[in-house]
Amino acid sequence: MPMQFHFQDYGSHREDGRIGNRFSLRIVVGERRGAQLAWFERCDRPYDAEMPQDTWVDMHQVLGARSPLFGQWLETSVDSGRVEIDFDHWAAMRAEAYAQRTLEWCVVVVDGEDDDEDDGQRDWAMWRGVQRLACDGEGRAIEESLHQLAALHGRSDRPPMPDDFPHY
């Protein structure tokens, strides 16, 4: 069964002096046992001290257990068979005068080991999205956009990565 992503944008979200977008990403894996998840982000205004500017970053290495994004993935790590996992995410920045940010995502999932296949290849799926946020001189939101750029599926022994990030 091919990998599946379902992206849902819940629209603009404002809370505690921040502006942003809330979205969910449902991932369906045919075999959870041995499946892999990689969540990469690139941002022109990093929100974490461990994130370099304008560089793809493996978010598990940066945030690890601190990130609620990986919680549901880790909770299903002992499961076998088909699994559907929902990642709910709120990407935001502080609403300040002339603040602006572009944040890109690249999520790659590799299906678990298939006992019936011995060619070393696995099904994979990749979802990419971009968020653009901007405030005017008084800190009011003038742009809050979130778009899916790509949702790709395939089968190989080397799943795709963000443009300039080495294969894992």
C-alpha cells in the first residue's frame, strides 16, 4: 500500500501576541514497525537557538523530546501493521512591528519493513509546505499564508530529502 499524507489547513491562528497558522498532517503507513519519520524545517527567522538561518534542519535533532510533534509518532513505535497518525501543529511568530518570516517544511516518511519484499526498497511519501507571515509597523498581521507545495510518493532504497540536505 502506498504511503499517504492528508494536509488540512485550519487557517490563521492568533494567541498570546503571536500570529500564525494551525494545520494538521495525517500520515498513513502500511507497516508501522520499522517506519521512519524525518521532519525538516528551513526558516529565514529561526525560532530556536539551535536552528541556523535559511538552512534545512532535522527538527528531531533540534527539538527531540521537547517537541509535541514527535509524541504521537513515538507512542506508536511498538505497533505493527497499518497506522494513521495525526500531527497537529501551530506555527507562529511574535506579532511585532515589521516582523516577517518564511518557514518551509519537508516531512518524509518511509514505510516499515515489508516481509514479502526483499529488494531493499520501501514505500516513501514526502510532503512540503511553506508559511509566510508579516506584520505592519504597528505589529498587526498583514500576511498569514500557508500552502502545500508538494505531496510526492514513491518506492526506492533512498527516500528523497529537502533540496540541499544529505540523505539519511
